Amino acid sequence: MPRKDTSSAPNVTAADAEYMRRALQLARCGRLTAAPNPMVGAVVVADGRIIGEGYHIRPGEGHAEVNALASVSEADRALLPRSTMYVSLEPCAHYGRTPPCAELLVRSRIRRVVVGCIDPFAKVSGRGVAILREAGIDVTVGVLEDECLRLNRRFITFHSKRRPYILLKWARSADGFIDRERTGGTAARLSTPATQAEVHRLRSETEAILVGRRTWQLDSPRLDVRRWFGRAPLRCVLGRSTDIALPDDVLRADTIDSLLRELHARGVQSLLVEGGRHTLQSFIDLGLWDEAREEVAALRLGSGVPAPRMPRPADREETVWGVTVRQWEQ
Ligand SMILES: [Zn+2]
């Protein structure tokens, strides 16, 4: 994780936190469109008044800082030398598809910049802030830092751990089985229309989805998005066997390690692991997970394939329409 900069913490006021909260609200507007870029929001404040706001909408278009500055009216531009910009993520320092925001801020003659968190992206990390400070801009780092990091935890995990953000998901019976023991036939039905919709929503927000070879062979799952709207994730199958025919658009990997490396190389920032038990337990045992979700159905199976075991009790638990959902977060 990026280091915490507390050197400028004494400068932080209650108003700083309020404006950063507004920047976070704006950032979230990019939730469905900003990827693979991070969600970022920015607010320009002069004399206690917001004179500009913006967020990053989609890759290739203006960053939050560019959009916030562009929204400042002609009449208010004279206020920039005594204004503060609040931005949820460190301004960029590199030439990508757009010029660096750190240089734009220097040119805008803005007086102070308040940054939520440092960008872990190797080409940026700390350099955006350094450019601002070298130009004499007063920079404060780390306002609502935890919330700013949390907002982009998929992006940050991808860049700092060099692997996708991993979500594990399974459903189990009330007595602890994810399925009957079987060699064919259909899987035990543990989901409800409500949990299915939730799973399809999860899929629509995830870039890749994985099952083990055995689950693929037994269930030929479609692993698509039908009960929600949005894009279907890249389908992946884990297993050494090459004796199964896979459609061309399915990625097969021999090991978890090679799968994660391939997904990272392809720029895939999130992976949903949906089964089966052996695959899920392997990820848990390797500590390779960021979030886990277990649905506990009211149904009892009596016997069958035991559910995966997490190393500790769930962080959250809620019961909706007879299904208890347990969630873990690293
Ligand atoms: Zn930028």
C-alpha cells in the first residue's frame, strides 16, 4: 500500500475533510465508466466557495483535475491564485493519453492542493506531489486517506500487488455443503432469484470470472450476465487437464500463479472466483483473496461437498429473504 504522509497533517481542517468528501462523491460518478483508470474527483474552492468541480468520466478523456478547472467560470478564474484544489488521488505526473495534471495545476497558479492519497501507479507514485511542491504549491496529503484508498481498492491492488483484486463467492446449504456428491446431474439449487440477481450484478462489475475444471465439466456454466445489465466478464477455467474443449474466448490456466500473471499482463484488474470447492479453498489457503462472500441457504442437504472454510469469522452478516450473506474483507 502507498505510504502514509502525515508530515502535513497539522494543516488539515474540518473544511478540508468536507471538501474531500465532496471530491469522493464526484469520483464515484465514474464507477461504471472510469475503468481501467481509477475513479477520481476534484473540487476547486476559493474564499470558502466551490468554484469548480469535476471527475474522471472515461479513459482518454479529461482527468478530474482538468474537468474541475474547466468548470471554473470566466469570472472566477481570477480567484485561482488564492484557491485550493481537493483531489481524491495524487495528480498524475506522466504523459499518458492526456498531459500531466501536476503540470496543469502548476500552470493554473493554484495556491494549495489537498490530495486524498498517493497514487500507487509506478509512473506516478509521489512524483505528482513532488512536482507541485517544487513549484511552491502548498500540498497536503492524506485527507480521508482510508476512504480514498478504499474507493479504488481494485486499481490499487492491481498496481501494488501486480495481480487482479480477487473476490471469492459461493453458496452453501444450512448444514454446510456447497453441493451434493455427484458425477453428473444438476447442481443442488441453493440460490434464490434475489441472490442470483446479486451475483449477476457482481459479475457485471468484475472483469474476469473463474471456475475450476471440474465445475466447468460438471455444470458447463455460462458465467455471463443475464439477471443484471452490463458487460460479461472474461471467462477463465483453472486446471491442468487439456482434455476438455473450451470455447476460443475462454482463458485456461494450469495454475493460480500463471492465471494471475496472465490476467495482470492483460490489464485485468478484478477476478471473481465462483467455484468449485477445491478452487476456492486453494485461493483461501494461499491467502490470495481480497473479498469473500458466502450465501447460506435455508435448505439442508444432509451430506455432500463441504463448503470452503475461511480462516476467520465473517466481518459482516445479514439475512435477506431467508438467505444469510456473510462477507469478509482483507
Ligand atoms: Zn491526471
